[in-house]
Amino acid sequence: MAKNLVIVESPAKAKTIEGFLGKDYTVKSSLGHVMDLDSKKLSVDVENDFEPQYEISPDKKKLVSELKKMAKAAETVWLASDEDREGEAISWHLYNALKLNEEKSKRIVFHEITKNAILHAIENPRSIDKNLVSAQQARRVLDRLVGYELSPLLWRKVKPSLSAGRVQSVAVRLIVEREEEIKNFKTTSAFRTLAEFRLSEGKNTTRFTAEYAERFKTFEEAKSFVENQAGAAFEIASVEKKPGKKSPAPPFTTSTLQQEASRKLGFSVANTMRVAQRLYESGRITYMRTDSVNLSGQAIGAAKAEIESLYGNEYVKIRKFTTKSKGAQEAHEAIRPTYLNQSSISGSREEERLYQLIWKRTIASQMSDAVLEKTNVKIKSSEAAKMFVANGEIIKFDGFLKVYRESLEDTNEEKQETSLLPPLAKGNPLTLMEMKSVETFTKHLPRYTEASLVRKMEELGIGRPSTYAPTISTIQRREYVVKESRPGEKREIRNIILKDGQVKEKITHENTGNEKAKLFPTDIGTLVNRFLLQHFDDIIDFNFTSSVEKEFDEIAEGKKEWNNIIKEFYGPFHEKVQDTLKNSGKFSGEKLLGKDPKSGKNIYVKIGRYGAIAQIGDTDSEEKPRFAGLQKGQSLETITLEEALKLFEFPRSLGAYEGEEVTVAIGRFGPYVKHNKLFFSIKKEYNPASLSLEEAIQIIEAKRKAEREKLIRSYEADPDVQVLNGRWGPYLVIKKQNYKIPKDRDAASLTLEDCYAIAKDPKNMPKKRYVKKKK
DNA sequence: CAGTGAGCGAGCTTCCGCTTGACTT
């Protein structure tokens, strides 16, 4: 057994470090936290100074006992978890879980995974920083108290299984409020007038575009302006040249990597992290969960050498970037290639593309500025009060743009038009080729994508690199928000065109409101947000996290006691929870839509136990109300009385088939046809509202046919065994238990013995995915 | 997810932040 045991957080890191240290060192990883609060209980003693009740995490029991054994045999245990709040707590928990003591254990930290940095760290050990551990404890306890008191309140007042928390509830709030802004946005239009010119004299026939400095509010104004330009004379009034420059973006952090991979490669946030993880594990890139833009000295040196050899010395510019995002803890480097001399790697297509993006961004960050020349030209018309303006931009030196250009963020701002300008001088007469006044509409703020939501959260200091992707998944899994693409609508655009001395009007079309993979709030998300805003606006305040972070910092500095901070928060918070529990009724978002014209009963929509429902009749009337679930795509916000009434037309009888009644209805899994106690789901091609008996029979017969073809083999000797054809190909059933059939076996020729053998092999057991919700 | 879908109603659900797992049916 080695004399020294070093414990880091990640296995990939452990492997690298073991290579640096001699045979006297064994390097192991803790795989993150090893202790946590029991998830089944509150596990915080609110009566007793908020003492947290930690336990060894169930999935870490084996690992901890293994580490304990190794620690016992070792002379010294080096606790080398990351140098931040969470890392310090991990070391402290290891210290306790492994039953270490002061003499036997040492705390070390390093910022670079190089031999020198590790050796230096080992020469300069320290002890565990208890204040930093207390700060982590405060963070942990606060999140538990908020999450585990608010969530059950939601179960009681809104709907079971919901959740709320310091981070996720703010993420949902951002999406809900953006949607409200969009709903309240009033589109207006104005007429932009663009003119295409060329020089009247000389050989250069390059055309260029200029925009008139005023926008017209009405079609009439625009039209009379354009008409007046028909006989006008144009000349260059001024030419102004200004130098400009562009600088490269800093190297990637988790958040910026997620944004760029989304914009440039179309990756979801979760996918980016999955691919980056693989690159990290295969030693291609540095750690992918980081908020640091810092590059190690070694990396900068390698980047410099690479740029020099690829593009030349004039393209090198060494830069030190500093992190400006709130609450950054900087335990790691920026995300960069491990070996900068590899501009590409071989792997899966996704790995190759993501790697290349990281390589380019890192290299570009150490390259020269791009040098630009911006030209602003003003053009005078003899018949107009204001000027036409043209903007040009030429790149005099490309610098970092040779390698990488950051994608533009999706905003509602119009991009300024620039065009390539011919050489122009003051006084040059111009010939008007064409003039167009085009109706343009104002745009609402864009909806969030996964990646732009992460950007916003980082800006607000909410969440951490390790939680961005999981948080985005959580709010979708809870059905607070949905990621969707929606087609836009066609919109008419009025154009006024002046060409060859004639003014014409023309209608063109544009597609507007088209959304791709954007986040939309659901009814539940909107309702929960409204509830939290009404009762706990302080918790979902955008500044809540940053203000508690300040307090955590003071705990870390030893200026405050962690349990006092929690006490100050918990008192009023808990009281509000109790008060809401007692004095506030069900929060269902109930809305009266109108009256049923037939019965005169009220029609409501609201959120029920399983989601959005419509209700006909009043709860307190003698006759019980009837309920019907809303269809996919319908929402409390937008459903009309007519649509709600239609929901009550189910179940509907279509007539008889084979002497049995055929009905159509809508269930938990969508519309279905019922016949002779059997269910047949209705595919999207059919409309359940207008389904005819003929169509229903088609559906029934199609399913029967599939059923008939389902049986591949059965065996007389054992009727419990069947080989069936399912949605994913052939499978085996023995006594209602399903088994996979290995790919190299021919399903149709399996003997009964083969079937038993297949069933015995545990590899063929169906995977029980973590199906938490059974029903 | 290898068949589901309605009435009863007990028991369950939940946070954030560290890390990878064992697979893709």
C-alpha cells in the first residue's frame, strides 16, 4: 500500500495526477460530494441552531468504505478537492467520513494540473478552512429550507409533485415574464427608405445602398416622399473615415460554451455538456464545468507557439482575461484544449465539432485585434431635408477573425446595414438606380433559448456551472416550461418603389413570429409563478441570490456566524409559509369562460390534480359539475368558450360495429376509440371531434391486423412463452416478463430451450429506467 | 412505454451543487 493517498473530485483528474507523482502516491477521486442531507426528510434541526443532519450519500457508501480502508493503510491523506466553497466542504466531509485526524491529513489546492503545480501544492499544505465550510453549510441549509418548505406548500395549494427553489423558480420567472412582455407588446410599423446609388461619372459601376435619415410613420408620408425624389439630383455631401477595431472574446466558460454550441452547432445545453464530458474524459480538453476565463501560463505559451507557426508573429497578442460574472469561484481554468497544437481530433462527429469550436475560441483569444476602417457617407438630395446615409466597413487586418468570430446574440434590434462602398469623394454626383420605402415592424424581445436563459442566469449570479444544464432539465421535467418550435405567420409588407422615374406600390410578405427551440411557459409554470410572486416575492426576487451570496462571503471571511444568518432568514420565511398554509385557499387559476348555451351552466377552466381541466356547472350546485381535460396545445390563457364546450362532447357514440357500440373519447394519453372493452388510440391523422364510424372501424381493423402479426412464435409445450413483434422489433415474453432477444439471433427460429436460455441471461433483462412515477 | 384510458384513496412528491454512471431499448 502506498504511503500517500491523494483524493481529488474527478477520476479523470486523478489519473493525470497519478502520472505526475511517484509510486509512493495513490490518487483516488471522491466523485463530488460524499455527504449530504437525507433527501427524504428536512434534515435540518430548526429548533436547534439549524444543525444539519448529514449522512453519507447512499450512492457513495461503497466508495467511502473503500477510501476509508485505503486511508487507514496510508501514512498521509492529502485532501485535494477544488479550491472553492463546495470543494472545501467536500474535504471536510471526507475528513469526517474517513475518520481522519489533524496529523494524518493535509489539505492542498492547485490551480493547474501540471507536475510543478502539484509538487508545489504538496510542499505547501494547509488545514481545512472551517469558515469556508460554514459558508457552504449555510448555502446548503438555506436551499434545503426554501425548497422543502415551498414545495409541499405548492402540493397543498396548487398541484402535487411540484417543486420550487432558489434557482429553478427564478428561471421559470424569467420565462413567464418574458412571455408576458411579448403578449403585451404592441407592434408598430414605420417606413424605412433605402436608395441604391452608383457614381454618375467614372468607370466604377459598383452599386451601394444608403438609408434616408428619417422613417415615415404612414404610408402616405412615405409615398409622397418617394414621389418627390423622382426628379431629384443626388451628390455626396461628406465622407468620413474612422479607424475601428474588434477584439476577441475570452476563452470559454461553461455558460459561453453552451451559448456558442447552441448558436453555431445547434446543440442543446445538455448535449453540449455530454459531449464536453467525453472530450474531458479522453483527455482532449480541460474541465468543462467552470466559470473562469483564465488560461494557464503553459496554455498561453502553447497558444502563442501555435499561432506563430500557423499565421505568423503579427497575429499573436497575449491577453489575460478576468472574470466578471457574479459569484464566480474560479476553481478551474477556462475550457480549452489540453494540447493546443491539435487543431482537430478524431472522435464522433459531435465531439469533433465541439472540440474545433473550443480550439478556435482559445486560439483566437490570444490573437491580435482586427483592424477596421469604418466609412460613413452622407448623400444630399436636392428634394429632401435630411441626408441619406451609407455605412461601409472594411477589414484592414483580420487578426483573430482569421480563426473565430462570435455569433450574434438574438436580440430585437435591427442589424445596421453595411455595404461595400466604391471609392467616394465629397461632391461626386450620384445616379439613383432604385429607391424603396419598405414597411418595417417593431419586434418584441426574443423568447429565451436554453442557452440564452443560462446566460441570463449567469448574469444574475443564479446557479453554477454544474447546475445550469440540470436546472434547465428540471423546469422542463416539471412541465413549467416547454421547449418548442412554432411556425410563424405571414404578414403583409407595403412597399413603395421608385424605378426608372416611376413610382409603384407593391405588397410583399414576410414570415414573422417563427420560433425554433424556444422556451415557452406552460399553464402550470405561469400559475406557480403567480403564486410565488404573490406570497414569496422576496425569494424569487432577481437579487435574492446575490444578496445571500454576500452574506455567505462574510461567513467565509469569519465575520458572521452561519446559523445567525439562517435564523434571520428562516424566522419570517417560515411564518409566511405557515400563514399561507392556513389562510390561503386553493390556487387553481380558475377562470370563468362563459355559459353553456344549452344548459345555461357556467364553464370554467382551471388547474386540477392532473393538469388543466374545463368544468361545466358549479361546485356548490346540487348537480355535480363535469370535468374534461384540456387537449395538447390548449391552454388556460387562450382557450375559447367554443373549444371548451367541444371537450364535453366526449365520450361520443359513433354507432355499432359487430353488434357492439363504438365510442370516441379523450383519455390521459390522448384520443382513443373504444369498442367491445378494447381501446384503440387515435393517430394524429384523424380528428377525434369529427371522427366517423367508418374511420373508427379503420382504426380498429388496423390495430387487429398489427395484433395478428404480432405473434412470431408460440410453443405448445409451454404456453407461457411467446416470441412477439413489438414496436422495437422482436422480443420474448415468459410469464408476462419481457426479455430482449440478442441482435445476432433470428427470432423466428428460436426453440423453446433458446428462449429459456435467453431469459436466464441477465443481459437480456429489460432495463428499469428510473421510472419514478408509476402512473 | 412492449399496453395505457374510470369511480376509491393511501402514499408519495421536493431543494442546490459536487461528480459519473451504463447505456440506447
